[in-house]
Amino acid sequence: MNGYQALANGIIEQAVKDYRDALRRLKKHRRHERGYGVGRILPFFLVWGTDTGRSGLFDRQTEKGDGEMTAKEYLNQAFHLDQRINSKLDMMATLKEMSTKTTSIMQDDVVSHTRNVHSMEDAIAKMVDMQTEINADIDQLIDKKQEIMHTIYAVENPEYQTLLELRYICFRSWEEIADKMHCTVSNVFKVHSKALRCVAVPKLGS
């Protein structure tokens, strides 16, 4: 997914949340229906979906009740964990660079030796804490991937399984998926929409 697609999806998903909120308000205050403009929201989703080939987005986002994950939200959990790990690895690299600089300064600066020792100790302590967090996140990522894999394998259609695995386990781009599945990106989007409808999101606590 490129930056523009991610931005567009983010805007739509936020708009859907606003739509849900408007519907909840309407249930309590039916006389204010015109003021909330809900009737003008739905056509926007339908037109947007038709123009981009992603007409299932609104349906997938709104078909779930409050407090429940959509199939896409559930499947994306592993990707978000992976991004968090990568972010912490970048922070770890920064801490290592800081500790290296501190060691170099200690060798050249005898006057502030005590202060530099404390700085290096702080950097090392932060690195140890960060490594512990990263290890915990990696364990969580492995468990989450296994859970998502079981959910994907419960989908009966092999083509849907392949696409979902490439996207949500291997984190492949739409273009890479299209290449591996020997089809166009547009067709990948269509198959993806159908595949998401076949995903049974596990209930919380199950």
C-alpha cells in the first residue's frame, strides 16, 4: 500500500467512525436527522468505492457492531506489531550510537570522567530495557501471526488463503501480490474484498 492509498483509507475509516457516531445520535434524537446530514454521507462512500474499485470498504467497516474488529483490523494486528518492533530497533541503534560517542568522549575528556561514566551507564540501561521490550514484542508477534494463520486457513477458498497470507503474514505490497498471483492489482483488490468477507474474526476472549 503506497502513501496515498494509506491516507485515503485512513480518511475513509475515520469518516465511517463519524458515520457510526451520527447513527447512534440519530437513534436518540430522530428529529435532528437533517442536521446531522447522514443522508449525504452514504452516497460519498458509494461513489468513492466505485471509482477506486474498493466498494467493499464501507460495507466491511459498517457491518461490524460497536466494539468488534473488522476483518481487516484483525488481520493488520501483526503488521502493526512488526512496525512497532522496527521502530524500537531504530531506537536501539540510536542508543548504541550514543553509547559509542560517550565512550569516545571518556577517552578524550579526563575532567568530566565521572559524568561521562553515568551517561554511558544510562545509555546501557536503556538499551537493556529496550532489548527486553523488543524480545517481548517479537514473542507477541510470533503468537499473533500463528493466530492469524489459523484464521486464514479457516477460509475455504485456496486463492483467498494465498492472498491473505501474502498480505497479512508476509506483508507484501499489492504489486508484489499481483505478480505472485499472476494477475492485475485491480483484480487483487477485488479478490481481497471477497476474501475479507470470508474471514471469521475470533471473538474476544475465545
